[in-house]
Amino acid sequence: MFPMAFNAAVRYIGDVAIVDVAGRLALGEGAGLLRDTIKDLVTKGDKKILVKLKDVTFIDSSGLGELVGSYATAANAGGTIKLLNVESKVQSVLMIAKLSTVFESFNNESIAVLSFS
């Protein structure tokens, strides 16, 4: 069985861009796609970005770097990135890297969207 290919799809609820991410967020697999997706959103003027990590099966240091870089890209443009449905394995990596204090994280999409108001 092959691991699921990484993908990132964007949808909107009001003015909040939700990036549904799936697969392995790792060197050479998905990190570049996430960075490009966030950069495109920021370039278009999106300031409220919610990254849904429910279907991320693995994250490595490169993937963490992409999350931090994406956060900085959005912040430099006056935007915010928040996380949604972080799986326990990914949450553990965020905690070990001390990034769980950087990213506001939610388990409920409606509450996450409202948090941007």
C-alpha cells in the first residue's frame, strides 16, 4: 500500500480561507505545496487562514518549517494562520517543537471560523 499523496484544497466560509491538507507533510512530499498554497492566498489578499490537518498522516522537521514559514508569510502581510483538527501524532510533534504555543488550534470548525471575528 502506497502512502497517500499530499494535497491541499482551499475552500471558503465567509472571508476565512480553509486549507484542507491531507497526506505526509514532509521533505519532498508536501511541504512545498503547503508553502505555495499559503503564499497564493496571502498574495490574493486573504488574511484569515485556517489549516485543517485532520488528514495529515505524518509531519517531519521540513513540514514544521513550512508551517512556521507559512505563519510568518501570513503575519508579515497582516494575516493570521490557525490550525484545525490536529491529529494526535502531529500534535505531539508540535508540542515537542514548542510550536503548540505559536499556533492557535481548534477541534471545531465553526468555532475556529468565528475566532477570526
